[in-house]
Amino acid sequence: MSATRILLADIGGTNARFALADPEADSPLLVDSVQRFAVADFPSLADTARHYLVETGQAEAGIRHGVFAVAGRVDGDEARITNHPWVICRRRTLAQLGFERVSLVNDFAAQAMAIPLLQAGDVVPIGAATWSPERAPQHRTYAILGPGTGLGVGALMIREGRHFPLETEGGHASFAPGTPEELAILAQLSAQFGRVSNERLVCGPGLVNIHRALSEIAGEDPGPLQPADVTARAQAGDPRCMRAVDVFCAVFGAVSGDLVLTLGAWDGVFLTGGLVPKMLDALQHSGFRQRFEHKGRFSPAMARVPSLAVLHPNAGLLGAAAIARREALEAPTP
């Protein structure tokens, strides 16, 4: 049975998560097999994969197929992690692991493929519009985006029961301020970065960027901070950190709504990434939904679009398992 297992990876800018998939199971992700490693501790994807296989006793199990979701653009046989120096070559990784097949996919293509496998308890609605996983849609379009080390963006199109994930680098689209305060923040960030993308605000480092910009507008130097420092101080009542979180949530809402309009994702937008579970309460009690819906003549239509926080701890691996299952089903019979 071990030979039927497929190695999965979800590679972000900070962590690499590995697991096994059983392509014949209704729930292909083997949850008990999930392990996480810091990417800074390993020189390459292949080294991390070998470490995982040895540590879990799978090194001699006959695994010959891998599906690796990476936080960066997949260009042919190569993927460069946007927020980490790893460069992954599919053919080289194939040879290093001794596998018969390796698939490289964008991490938000994997996140998108997880949507049909999500259960009601895996999501929490932000706003009044709701979504039911019990429906069996034949024609749906979903958007998905998530702040972590960076801002990932993708989509899932379902047509006649078939699933088509859309790989994008939409997190690098230009930031469009919607208030005078955001215009002032843009001016501060432009002085530092030149061009300012949505990722410069809507991700962990982006939260720090917002806080620093607000501090500089007030003529103060906040000193070095981590995203966890900003959220912790906001929870403790620090006014500027609280404001930074409010701005983050509002911009996140505006960007999410713009993505729905861009993709025609009227069936819902899924919010994933490492920050969403940690900031769930802030998102629910912020301007996220107001800015999400505030789209001029399309505001009534936007009010009907669900925005859903994904709480599944390994949605990227879940989607990679869905891709592994599809590839196994489509593989030619020997």
C-alpha cells in the first residue's frame, strides 16, 4: 500500500509543510502524516523532502510521485520562491529524489483546489453572506487570497464538474488607496519601495509596513517590530497598533472585493494564509466587509458574495492532495 502514497509539499516563504496522500481515498490527505519545517534550515526542497521521508520512516516505502506547491511563479520546469532564496528545478528534484514524477504547482493553485474538499467547520463567514459546501455546483467561480509571508492570489473555476485552478501573482498588483489616510501611507511606502504592490500592505511584513508608515506620518520612529508584536500590542490596547490592524483589515477587504470583480468570482472568496486565523476576530469586527462591498454600482451584487475565512490548518496540502488524486486518476494505465 505504501507504494500508492504520493509525497506532498506546501512551500512558503517561512515554512515547508510535508505530508502523504492516498489518491484512492475520498479524503486524500493523510492528516497524521503532516510535518512542518523551517525552510531556512535546509538548502533545498530535495534535502527537506529526504529529511521528511527518513524521519517518518518512508524512505524505503517506494514512493515515486511528488506534488509540490510553491509560493512563487512556476515557469516551465522551474519555480523561484518569491520570499526565500530557494530555486526549485523540477527535473533536478526528480533526479535527486529518484522519483518517477514530480509536479510543481503554484501554492494558490493548490489552495484553490482545496475548496471543494473544505467542510462547513473549516470556514467562518466574514459578513452576512453564507456558503454551503453541501451544494454540488457544476458551474462556479471562486477567488482565493491569503496573507502570510507574502500575499497569495488564485482562483478556482468549476465547469461541468471539472476543476480548473488559476495560478496568478495577483498579490503584486498595484495598491490602490481608498482613503486620505491610505494615500498618506502610500506616500510613505513609495518613498521606501518606489512601486507599492498590495503585498506591501496585506501580509505579515505588510502589517509592519503599515504601522511604520503611520508612525512616520506622526513624526515618530517605531523601531524594529515583527508582525506578532503589532498584533500583540493591538490586543493590549496600543492605539497605533490598533489602527494599523484596522487599516490592514480594510485594505484586505478592498483588495478581496477587487479580486471578485476582476475574476467574476460571484460564488465566493476564500481568505487563507497564516494571518487569517490569528486575525479572525479583528477581521470580523473591522471595516473588511464594508470595504469589500463598497464597489459603487456593484455594491448590491457584492453584498451577496460570501467572504470566508479558511481555518483548515493545512489547506495547501489538502489542495496538493486533490491535485495528486487527479493526476493519479488521469495517469495512463501500465
